[in-house]
Amino acid sequence: MDSRPIRQARHPANLEAMNDVLVGRALTKRFGQTVALGGVDITIGAAEAVAIMGPSGSGKSTLLHCLAGIMKPDGGEVSLLGRRIDTMRERERSALRRTRFGFVFQFGQLLPELPAEENVALPLMLGGVPRTQAVRQAREWFAPLGLHTMETRRPGELSGGQAQRVAIARALVSRPAVVFADEPTGALDQRTGHDTMRLLVEATRHNGASLIVVTHDQNVASWCDRTVEVRDGLLLVPGGVGA
């Protein structure tokens, strides 16, 4: 695997002119007396990679979960390609998460009883694609991600970096509009984490998907086109804290 040091990603020449893929407006969320989001505005452009940073408890994971339709905000709205998703019923949002969104979590969350190829094919099979066809499509991702010959290995037979690459393949197999990655390198050593981020960014861009990465690591964030910081449920803006 390529072990080049982490580098700064190129910034698109005109981010403002990019089509908006995912938009959150005035998002609020409380857990009891705790304000997790205090009125957040955020826009993600087409094929844009955005890092969301902030200390533990700042609201960054809550923001990701609201944008991904995992939880409903208490106030505000979330739109994917111009369509409100926060007003959808849970069944609709669940279907959306299988087809239009992809997910990479810190510990991969692969099913230990399934071989790698079936873990990757799972979103397709849950969407009704026949197993043989879904596995065939899943296998197409293994060579590009450096996983050739590992199709039939189970998660327990993979290294941490290999398991995360399987998780990247699973996130991309349904050709989503947006990929969400929550601390995708948090359980990896530095070198493996660098290689994993390179593959994640390159694969999502090649697939034409936008990428949202929640991280506390500036090196991870440096792969993205831009970084937003969350503190006390608000986005930091130049000159102070604001929504």
C-alpha cells in the first residue's frame, strides 16, 4: 500500500459555484437540558469533502447524525438534493440511508459471520438486489482498494486497515450521493490511518460522492477540501462563534 505522508487536498477553484447536495438550516437538538446543536447552518457541495472538527461533546457527531437522517433535529431542516429528509418517516429515511448515503464508522461495524464480499454487498441485498448480482458488484471494489484475494475472508481474518477498506467499499457500493465517516481512522495506527484516508477521499471523489468526515485529528481533516469547527453546539465562524 502507498505509505506517502498525508498531504493537503486540493481546493476546488470555485466551491461557491458548486451545486448544493446536502443542506442543513438552523439545526437544533437537545438532550434533556444539554444543547447539542444551537442553530447550525451547513452546506455540502457536489463531490466536496468536508471535515467536521471539535472537542468531545461539542455536537459534531450529533450534527452528522442529523444530516444523515439517523436522528431528527428538534428544529430546522435537512435537504438532500433539494428534498427535505427531516420530515420523512423512519421507513423512508432508512431506505435513504441504504441507497443515497454511505457510512464508515470508527470500528468498521462489519458483520463477523459474513465474508468480506457479502459485507460489502449487504446494502444492495437489503435493497432487493439478488445475492449473486450484489456480490458481483461488491467484488468490483476489492482490487481498487487493495483488497484483491480477500473477498472470502471474514472480518476476524483482516487487519484493522483492511477491515476499514472493506467498510469503505460497503459505503460506496450503492453509489451514494454522500458518504459519512465518523472518526474513520480513530482505531488505526498513524501510517494505516493515512493510507485509509487517502483511499477514502480518492474513492469517494472517483465515485462522484460528497464526503463528510467527523474527526478530532487535524491530519485527517487536512485531506478534506475545507474544515468546519463545532463548539458548544455552534459552528465557529471567522471572528467568533455563530450558527
